[in-house]
Amino acid sequence: MRNHYWLFFSLFLVACATQKASKTALTPPVFEKRTLDTLVVEPTDDEPDVERPESATDDIPITLPAYSPSYKRTNDLLHTKLDVRFNWEKEEAIGKASLKFKPLFYPVSSLTLDAKGFELKKVALQTASGEQSLKYTYDSSHLVINLGKTYTRTEEYTINIDYIARPKSTGGSSAITSNQGLFFINPRKEDGDKPQQIWTQGETEWNSRWFPTIDEPNERSTEEIYITVDKKFVTLSNGLLTSSTNNPDGTRTDYWKMDQAHPPYLFMLAV
């Protein structure tokens, strides 16, 4: 019994000591404040002297390069579904686009898409019972669609567009010499030594020459694309080749699907 008493008393002392140490550890630290001497930084002999004009003063404003902000997003492009085929003779892409959106934050009642050089056949809202035609304006570069109602950031909506795209170059840059977006190679088989090809180069905002989108680098969406070509051709696009279907007219439709969201300029296809 005596041993039990001393064991209990020892544990009590240890607990008190631990509690005291814990209270001591929680005591806020004491900071010391000092005022240091002024630090003067001067150029070394290795740095070249910068000549200032005699009329220069310290209040001369510094000229900064023009500020280039990122695209101001209002609608969030969630998913892009494309169905494309080609008129090689006329160098046209004949497409159907189904684009899913929701407002990024604030309510919206309109949508602006990049669509360069299109002939528009249909612009409609996908509904539970079918489609509803929408009013729009188009200046050959930007398609402004009146959505017919106001959507909040919790509401999704899908726009269906049938179109014909006629990609052409209007310039380029020193890095990418053409802004055509989609290129036909030997489309009319005039050069017997060169294979027929179609390929795209969308960087940085030129994929909107062959499908409607928000063609900005800070936009993101998943995608699926159906590419219909003659059976002799092989296709390539983003993601996985999910299926290939032979059609009665001698063509084949390849279905490519990409589940990882990416900028519109990274959409690609090759035939």
C-alpha cells in the first residue's frame, strides 16, 4: 500500500512539472527593437556608368511598356463537341459545334465567340425538347449571341452552331508565319508527288478559323471530335481514338475524345 502511495505521489509531481513547463512554453517572446544606421548602396567599378543628360532631373517619369491584360472571362467554356468533314476542292471545313457554357461568376444574357471567316447556317440553344433558334450578330470575326434569358453561375447552357469555315491567312508573326489555323496540302491532287493532307496550327488564337470558340489562352475545356474522311485517310486528334465507323457513302468517321481540359489553341487534327 505504501508503494502505491509513493507511485501516485510521483506521478502527481511529474504532471505538475509538465503543466508548469507547458505554461512556460506558451509565454509570448520578448522582441527587441533597434534603429539601424542608414545603408548606402553604390555601384562597383564593374558596372558601367549611365550618362544622364544635363537637363535630367529626378522627377522625370519612367516610360513603361503598354500593359497587356489577360482576356476578361465572363462565360466559362466547359466542353466542346465538334463534327467536321471537308470539301477538298473548295478548301472548306464543314462543321457542327456543340459548346457547353456557364457564367464564370456574374449573370450573363449574351455570349461572344471567335469565329473567323465563317458562313453560319444555324445558331441555336439546346433545350430538353430540341433546339431554340437564337438571335445574333456577326462581323466575320466575332459572333455575338443573344441567349434569350439571363443565366446565373449555377446554370449551364449549350449552343449548337452549324457552319462552313474557309480558313485563310491574313498575316502571322516572326515565330508563326501564318495565322491560317487549318491548312490543306495538295487538296486537288495537282501535285502527283505530294500526298493530300489537312493539319491545324492553332497557336495562339487561330483555331477559331475552323471552329467557333472562345479563342483565348486562359480559356479551358474538354473536347470530343468526330472527323469524317474518305476511307483511304488516317486521322489524328487530341486524346483517344474511341471508335471508327464506316459510312454507306464510302467515308469513315473517327471519334476522338479528350477528357483533360486544355486551351482552345491546343485543339488539333490531322488527316
